[in-house]
Amino acid sequence: MASASFQSDIGAVSESAFAVVSSIEAIISKDEGGRGMESLVVEGDLLQSAQLLSRLVPRRGDCLKAHVIILSGFPCCVDQDPPTETDGPPGALAIARAAIGLGYHATVVTDECNRSVFKAAMHNVGHWAESSLGLETFKTEEEMTLSDNDRLASLVEKCDLIIACERAGPAADGHCYTMRGIDMTERGLIAPLHRIVELGRGAEGIQFVAIGDGGNEMGMGKVLKAILTNPKIKNGDKIAAVTAADYLIAASVSNWGGYALAAAAAVVREDDIRNKRLPGPQRSLKDWVNRCVPSEEDEVSLLDRCVQAGCRDGVSGQKERTVDGMSLETSMKCLRSICSLALGSERDLA
């Protein structure tokens, strides 16, 4: 068995990098939606996740590049076709961009019912994705064929890190629920993507990073008690996702958590190379951030493509460029703040 490869013996990041990532974590940890997500924050897990992503190496000796699997898709608009919400695709693509910018391959994995939206999100996404970005979709547990099971197992075999961003997670009864308590599994919308995490951990020792904002996302099992005791999370005992992440990034909006992880990984990579903890090209921090983090123009265009493909705001249910009931400008303001904080550490070095 090939064990997971993470260069954990490199050492801690510099004080300036630590401060920057901590500030980014504080930005996304504000409860902008008033849903009680502050109790789900695990302080320091953004830095741990960024170090894991930035310092990743292939587990298998015959692979030149590490491979990151990104699980996403929350089909909460259950009466629509597609049922996909706007929180998830942008964050997943931001993480994919970071993984490729750091020198890896990335594969986004989602349910078959979300295919059209994620395909649109990835269409003409940019030259950075050429030959390094893939999309895989799976049907429901009942519809999975032997070929599908082999394909899923093959993904795990080639994987070095699993990251979930706004991915529906099984509750205690094995079903996935919306925040309103609607059973998405019963509606025939959920693929058994949790098996990727189970197979990866059980046979391969692959670590799992998760991003969520409500308590029903895969990985939130790490803070299960906080979900069950949070008065702002209705139906917590029913909807709480039980799969626990190794590292959990709780954010007001999961997309924002994707932006934060991408920026934090860029900061860590630049810091490691500049301080000679890692070999690599001597790029400026601005260059690393540009390689790993999407621009506002990128995000507006991506959201437009998703909405044109039928994607909806998970709160309003409308086909619009909003996320969790919050305006496009609110999301772009968060992205600007994250990038400003990341690049602020470059000013500190000047």
C-alpha cells in the first residue's frame, strides 16, 4: 500500500505567513448569513489544509505529479432540473486552479444530476486547465454499475489528496439532506461519493479536507456536537453530516472557503520556497496568487455560465448570480479581501 505523501517535516511557516493565513481565516469565519456557522470553525485548520495542499507529493513513484480529487455538488433545488446550487462550483474550480497552479492534476467529481452545471463551469475556464483538469460524474448508489465502481476505485488509487467543497454529506441514517430537511437521497439525486473518502482512508491513507457552511456538508462530522447543539441550525439531529474531515474549513459561504484555501496555499508555497524549505521556481507572491486564485472577472464569467446552465441560488431558488442569498458583490468583496490579505504579506517583505 502506498501511503499518503505530505512533506510534514518541512517545518512551520514564517510568522508573516502564519499571520496572513490567520487573517484570511478570520474573514471567511464571520457569520455573514446569520446561520450560526461560527460555532463550526476549527481554528487553524485553514493553515493545516493549505500546508497539506501546498506540500503535496505523489504517493506512487511512477507518478510525476500529485493528483487532487475535489468533491462538490449540492443538488438542493430538488424540484428543478438541474437541481444544482450556485455554492460549490466556483469554490471547487478555485481549488482546482490552485492545485494545478501548484503543479498537480485535479479532477472534480460530482453527481450525474450536476453534470451540466459543472461542465459549463469548466468550459473555456482558461489555459491553466489544459490537460490537467478533469470531470467525473456518478449516478446514484442503486444505478452504479460494476464499471462505475471500478472507475470510482481507480480515481482513489490515483489520488493523493481529497478535498470536498460544498459536497452533500450523509447524515446518521446514510441519507443526504438539505438545510430544510428535504431528503436528496430519496429524490434520487445523490451519488455515493462518500465512498471515495472511505476507500481513500481505509486502503490508501489519503487525507481529507472539507469546506462547508451549514453542517450538512461532507466533512462536518468533525464538529458534530457543535452542529447538534447549535440553536441556529434547525433539524441538526436529522441533517448533520457524520463524515469527519481531517481538516475542516468552515466559511460563511463554501465558495469563500475555496478562495481562502487557494490563496493560503499560494502564500505557503511562496513562503516555503523563499525560506528554502522547498525547492522550486523563485516566483513573486503576486505570481503565486495569480496562478492559484481566480480573478473577479473569472468568477463573474463562471457564475454566468453556471446560471445559464440552470444553476440556482440555494436559498432563493432563483436562477441568478447570487450565492446563499447573498449578492454577487458580497462574494466579490470577500474575494478582494482575501487577495488583498495574501498580497499584503508581499508588502511586508518589501
